[in-house]
Amino acid sequence: MSDMIKKYKISGMSCAGCGASIERTVARLKGVNSVSVNLLRNSMNVDYDDAKLNSKEIADAVINLGYGAKTSDGGEQNSYDGAGLSSSADETSFVKKRLFFSALFLIPLLYISMGQMAGLPLFSFLSGHKNVFNYVFAQLILCAPIIYFNRNYFYKGFKSLIKGAPVMDSLIAIGASAAIAYSLYSCFMTFYGARIIYDYNFAHKYAMDLYFESAGTILTFITLGKYLETLSKNKTASAVLKLMKLAPKTAYVERDGKIFETPFEEIRVGDIIIVKSGESLAADGVISEGCGFIDESSLTGESVASEKVCGAKVFAGTINRDGYFKMKAVCVGNDTTLSKIIKLVKEAGSQKPPISHLADKASAYFVPIVMAAALITALIWLSCCGASASFALSCAIAVLVISCPCALGLATPVAVMSACGRGAQD
């Protein structure tokens, strides 16, 4: 037995904290030498001693945290397959729908709850002390669909919290849940005041103490970040796929005097490849017969095709604009110049830049610190300032709510992914 490296596909990650939590958990397993989680490609590479640990135990450790994990067999294939490089189109479409419907309900929610502060008129059936319960109930009805569309944050957040590995979703879930719970309490007290004891001043006091719009804004804002993240990852994949498509899927190979249309993967070193006008080259090699004008802009950036004669070197992914020649394959599959460029681009997307490492370290402490700060805030108001329990609770909720849409959960992953997308295109 010896050390080995296994690659896993990870699903369910939404921020740098998720990756950091998985890395800490897997790194604690006996036999693990190193572990690296990449949020951009939803992957994890683990270097471990297979005499002390097996791949299933590693996957189970990740699954127990609330994420999906399965081994990704095979590294770079000779075939140019772009699967697994980015979020699927279905995922992007799903997140887009969540964002659309969340925003659809958030806009009227913000109008009702905060429009009066901006001098905007409010509907007559929602304004006035006698309609105070209608005002509160309307906000509840508008916030409920937003909570439903984004329920996954609560599931993942609380599951990670229970496992003792809180991530950014945990903070989102706690902050939104606290805001919702306190708002529901205010709803009940408003109903009690307006419909039971008919004390509209009492009801109005609680009606002005709602956090439905805060919970809705948090969930919608984070979903916006998730949508931008999937778009960035898809742009990165699109750029890589463009490189992959430069090489043809088949080529005409001459063997023993006969010509065969051979799949790209089956071309061997020493094969004689026939290249006609307008065709892409399937391998690196040397022209053995004929000549052609080769467009090498995909590799060199030179827009003018250059003439290649017998004995000249040619490369996979370039295009024969004019001419007819035969070439002897020297480098095929993963050994071609084009394959090496694609590999470098993939590795660039897999490796973490220093800013991402910093985000991982900070996120490991950020969530517990914010939760502790919220608790301390409530205790200070209760013990030192003599505030009521409801006021102290509202202050604690404010700390949680304000910290939710933070840079670690949104800005850093999006910035890194956008940079990767531009780099791949360049």
C-alpha cells in the first residue's frame, strides 16, 4: 500500500466557508496527507495513505457534513470532454428561476414595508391604525414565497451547524430565521391588539417592529450572488470548451496503403495523417508530403496563415486554410501542444489564489464570531442597559442580519470566478 491521490466531485457548496469546512473535516481523518477543495470546479483532491483509509470513508465524511461527494475517475482523457468543468445549464436555470421569483415578491414587500419612508403612497386598505393587521399580514404573505424558494439555505445551514461545522449558510439560516421568528411574534401581537382587544396603539407598536423585508432581502441577495457565481463558472467552462473544440473528433489516417477515418483517441505516434483544405489538425507532427497554408492563430495569435512545406512542424488545433498534405504524427492525445494548453487552463481554474486561501481561513472563524457577537449584544442590553427582552433580541437579530450578505459569502467567490473566466478566454 502507498499514498495515492483521489479526486472527488462535491455538490452543495455555496461559499468559501463550505470548502474550508470540508477541508478541515477531511484533513482530520487518519491517513490524509493533504486535501484541497476547489469551489470553482466543485471538486476535491485528497492525498492519502490507502493502507489507513479508503475512498468511501472520505466521501462519507463529506456527506455527513451535508454535501454530496463521489469519486471522479480518470484524469485528462484524450477525448475533449468538457463535462464537470462548470455548473450545469439546469443548475443555472434553477437558480435563475429562484432569483426571479424571489425578486418578484421582494419588490412589493420592500414597497409596503419601506415605501412610506421614501414618501411613496400606500394602498388605502394597508394604511391607518385600523388596517394595521392588513399591513402586517401583507408582508407575511409576500415573504413566505421567498422563504420557500430559498429553503435550501436553512436545510444546509442548520445541518452544518448541528454537525459542529458552521458555514456561511449557517449564518444566513440563523439570521433569516431569527428575523422571521421575531416578525411572526410581532404578527401575533398585532393580531391580538387589532382583532382581540381592539387596542390599535398596542397593535401599531408591534406592526412597526417587523423584519420580514430583512429576511427576504438577505435570501434574495445571496441568491443573486449564487446566480452570478454559476454564470461565471459557465463562462470559464465555455472558454475552455472553445479550446477543446479546436481539435477534430476524427482524422483520415493512412495505414498499409489504406485510408481510414480514425477517431481522435485512436491516433498513434507514427501514423500518417491526411489533411485536406479547411480541416483541423488532429496531432502535432511533421509534414511528410505536400504543403499547405496553416492558420496558427489559436496557438500564436498570428492572424495570417503561414506556408508549411515538407519537413515543417505543425500542431494540433491549427487549421489548413489551403493546400493538401500528409503529416507524420509525433505527439498525440495529451502530449499535443493544444492538450497541454488546455491542461494548464484547467489547472489555473483548480488552483486557489492567495485571496481564496485568506477567505477560507477567515470564514472558519467568521460565523462563530458573529454568533457570539449577537449573543453578547443581547446580554449587554439586558444586563448593563436594562433594556427589555424584546429590544435586546431585536439588537441581536440586527447583528445577525447585517452580517449575512458579507463579502466572504458573495464577493470573493464571484470575483475569483470572474477572473478565471477572463483568464481562460485570454
